Amino acid sequence: MMTRTRTVCVLVVVGASLLVTAAVAFASSSARPAQMKVLINGKSMPLSKLSTGVDDYKPVRPGRMRVEARWTGSATGSGYYVVLSTTEPKVRDFATCRTGTSCLVTKTVRILDGQEMSWTVRIIKKSNLLPVAGFQVCLVGRKP
């Protein structure tokens, strides 16, 4: 009878420990990604909200670009994910990130001299697949 009691106590302590650990993990990762940045070749570019409809094209050197989004608040376990895509010259999702605080396009993307290119970053809620926030950066290839 004593053995059974000890086993039950151990299970209760372990169960309570797992519950506390799960609660701490949930509380620390429940915030959605925020303070979004888009980096082109390591340089932070000014963003505008998708809802404004303003296209302010920023000049970049023509050639290959390394594109990355960064934010605060880990996407891991938050119920949100981040999609990095283009809307111009072609609509294409380049990266979808469900964990961490950054999203890197795995291949470099080429922009030509005089070419316009628009990148969007959308924060999507996993439960209903609807965007909760969106930003864009518009680029034009220009030789210095």
C-alpha cells in the first residue's frame, strides 16, 4: 500500500510540473510577431502598411538581392506565421515561417536596372488563415 501511495504522489508532482511548464511556454509565446522589418542585402528598408495603398519606390542597386524579414516576439507557438512574398513583377510566396523571429528567402532574387519590385510581409493567424497585419516595401533597380 505504501508503494502505491508513493507512485501516485510522484505522478501528481510530475503532472503538476508538466502543467506549469506548459503554462509558462504558452504565456511566453502567445504574442503575435510585431515590429516588422524587411532587410534587402542586410539594409533595413522603410515599410508601409498594405492598407494605405501608397507605393513609394526606393532605389536599390540592380543585381542579386538577399531578402529577409525580422520581427520581435517569436512565431513559435504564437498561433501566427509570417509570409514573405512579391506582388510585382509577379505574385509569388517566397518564404513562409512558422517559428523564430526571422524569415529568409533561401535563394537570392534578381532585380534589373529600371525594374520595379514590391515585397509584402503578412502576419497570418493559423486558426482562420486570415491576415492580421501586412506591410510592403517597393523597390526599383537603379545604378548609382
